[in-house]
Amino acid sequence: QERVVESGGGKVQPGGSLKLSCAASGFLTRGYHMSWYRQAEGKQREMIASISHLSGNIFYADSVKGRFTIERDNDKNEAYLQMTGLKLEDSAVYYCHASPAFLGRDYWGKGTLVTVSP
């Protein structure tokens, strides 16, 4: 079955860290750009980080730049989001998205909840 599954969410105090993982199955991530989106309650889903299929291009939203790091391991068919210096406003459901570098369909995970709370 072709899918991506996020893990690693949870509750953390402000200033804390979490590492999210995105595991792909049924397709090879080396042919896909991998991105992380998040959606806070009552807000639109936004892209916060993206890494191209060969890791040559990386994008961060201003809101997370300097605090979050996106990585990928094509051998493991996974992508990651290391989050540090977490703030209350980082609380959201975080989604992994795989978009084809060439041809094919894209994939969304079901999300993992991150709650930043004292």
C-alpha cells in the first residue's frame, strides 16, 4: 500500500524539542520532494519545511527558520523534522507530504499532533 505515516508527535513544554518522522511505503522517496505542513486549530494548513528529492533545495517558513531542520534518508525511505525551541504557537497537527519530482501522484499522511504547553 502506497502511503506515508507520521510519528513522533506529543506534548512538550515551551523551549523543548521533538523529532517527527515520516515513513513512506509502497514508493521510493528518492523520486519525491518531501515536505512538512502543519495546521493549527482554526487555521489553514501551511507548509513549514520542504526538501527536494536529492536534498539540493531546502525551504523553511520564516516562522520556523533557525529552529526546525528538515532531513531525509532515501535509503530508509524516510523524512524527518527536528524541532527545537518549540513555542506555544507551534502547536498543531503536523503532516508529511510527498510530491513527485517527475511523474506520479502525491501522498499525504494523516498527521501527528504536537502540543506545546507549560
